[in-house]
Amino acid sequence: PRSGAMGALSWLFDDEVGLCDASILARYVANAARNPQRRTINCNNATFRRAVAPSPAAGALLYALGFRPSSAGLTVGAVDAQLYEEIAALLRAPPVEPPWAACRAGGDNQGR
């Protein structure tokens, strides 16, 4: 899930900055990490539809994290809280040298 999530973040920040409100997406991801009752996203919610839904990269990120369509919206069962918190932090404040930069450059993201 981490490599898929990093790929989706790269896509989001490189190509779709204006299509998604990353701070709101960060809130959905962080809520899922911290609270089992918040692991379903209501896709009909006006905030979600305005701030997240227009971005295919945001959808790819949620999919990479394990969210799947359900009758209630997008739902994730089990979460890797550490990964979710890391992704939420990156969405709130992308680093100058993002972790996915080495992947684009052909490196192994380990400084080699």
C-alpha cells in the first residue's frame, strides 16, 4: 500500500494540485487512522464532492490505502495507522524533497 500511496501522492501534487483540497483529504485519511467509526467516507457529502471527488489522483490514493466502494460510500476495514498518519502529514505539508521523488528519478527511495 505504501508504494501505491506514494505514487498517488506524486500524481496529486505534480498534476492535480487545483483539483483536490489536500487538507480536507488529509482529514479523511487521519480520521480513518484514529477512529474506526470514521472509516467510511460519504461520497455524497458536499465537502467530499467539492474538495476531493474531482481528483482522480485522490481516488487513486484512497484506493491504494484500501478504501473500497460500499453501499455507504468508500469504506476501509483495517488500516495501517502509521502509514495513514504519514500520508495525512504529507498531504498537510508536502516536504521540499518528497519521498516519491527518488521513484520518479529511478532510485529506490533509499538514497541509492
